[in-house]
Amino acid sequence: MYEFYNVAMNDIDKSANLPRHVAIIMDGNGRWAKERGKPRIDGHIEGSKRIREVLSAASECGVKYLTLYAFSSENWNRPKEEVDALMELLKNTIREHSEDFIKNKVRFRTIGNVGKLPSNCVELLEKLKEQTKNFDSATLILALNYGSRDEICRAVKNIIQDAAGKKIDPEKIDWPVISSYLDTDAIPDPDLMIRTSGEMRLSNYLMMQAAYAELYFTKTYWPDFGRDEFIKAVKEYQRRERRYGLTTDQLKK
Ligand code: FPP
């Protein structure tokens, strides 16, 4: 087993062209459960187990930032039973992994309107953020009550307030200024965006930040997306040529 893992990891060129930031849409938990005749929440529980495995594969590859879409601003519309179960799972996941984060010096961050989550979730999240804020070996970012459009609305309100309070000059508003008002302030843009389960859309996830991200779609459901699948996605990324609007010849110069 281990030998196979090592071969896969060795295929990655760690000296060049590594994604610094990988963002994942963890999709397919419900279908994974349905195909096994289990309740949807069992798919989420199995999916939550992949978080640690993928974080560990990411740090081994040298990926510095991993952002996971755990709960979207639209997910509140799911049946109450499922929303409650997801909140419970969030608390359990944080409790279970807190010591691991600290031991491995992983910084924990969130994006999204986290203040609107149940207060006992907020307390756990804030505590772990505080405990890990000075770590820099890797950063795990959970997107919770996150949606790009909601993020933009909150950013615009703050920009307008700061312009009215003369803290910023409207004439000098450019992309770096706007970007500093987003939840992802000080986090580099994702280089690679992965969506599992065969769906091919971005679903209001990091829409501005992923402007130049390489997109990778796989049919594998999130509960089946483990270490090998992550390495496969990074290898595919390393084969791509990112041109940022330039030509291939220009890149060679
Ligand atoms: C999408 O699958 C997944 C989610 C909406 C939640 C993701 C949650 C986890 C991976 C578990 C960990 C949870 C937390 C909160 C840390 P889906 O339910 O849309 O699957 P389907 O498209 O097959 O129905």
C-alpha cells in the first residue's frame, strides 16, 4: 500500500509548477449515500473523514493553502434536519481535529459570513483560529456560509463606508484594494480548483479569486476522493500551461 502511495507522490515535480493554493468543491456526498441505501448525512460523515486525508496529501505535495467548500450561503435552504446534522458534524470535525492542527502547526481560517452560524459553532471556530493564527506550515480554510455574491455585497458595503469615512480614496480603488476587502484577504488566489462528483460548475465559489485558476473536474464522489485522487489532480495541473492572457511564445522568453 505505502509503496504505491510513494510512487504516486514521487511522480509530482516538487521543484516547479506546484499549485500554492488548491480550492475544492466537495460534492457528491448525498449521491454516495443514496447509492449505498444510506441516509444523506452518512455521506457527509464519510466526506468529513476525507478532509484530514486530503490536507495531509496537500502538505506532502507542498501545497500551502487548501480551501474547502463545507457550507454555502445557499445550503440553508436544505431540509432543516440536514442543516442541523451538518452543523453538528462541523462541531465534531473541529473538536476531533483541533489537536492535530496544533501538533502539525497548521493555521486554520474560515471564509464566509461565519457570524451567522449557531453560536456554539462560532465559539469553536474562533477558538481554533486564535490557537493557530501564528502557524505557517500550511493553511486550511473552511468556506462556511460562503457565497461569492454575498462576499462581494459585504465587501462593497465596507468599501462605501470606508470611502465615506475618508479611510480610502475612491479614485484609488483598484483590484488589490477590492481584494483586501474580500474574506480571502492575504490569501493568494487559488491556482487549482477541483470539483468532485461529475458536476461542472463553480456554484458561487471564489468567483473572483478563481479568475485564473485551472479547473479540474472528476466524476469521483467526495467520500471516495482520497490521497491518490488528490495527487492525480496535482499531476494534471502540472501538465497545464498557465498563460494569463499571454501567448506560449511570450511565456518562453
Ligand atoms: C455536497 O454534497 C456537500 C456539502 C453540501 C457539504 C460538504 C460537507 C462535508 C464534506 C462534510 C464536512 C462538513 C462540515 C460542515 C465540516 P451534496 O450533499 O450536495 O451531494 P449530492 O450532490 O450528491 O446530493
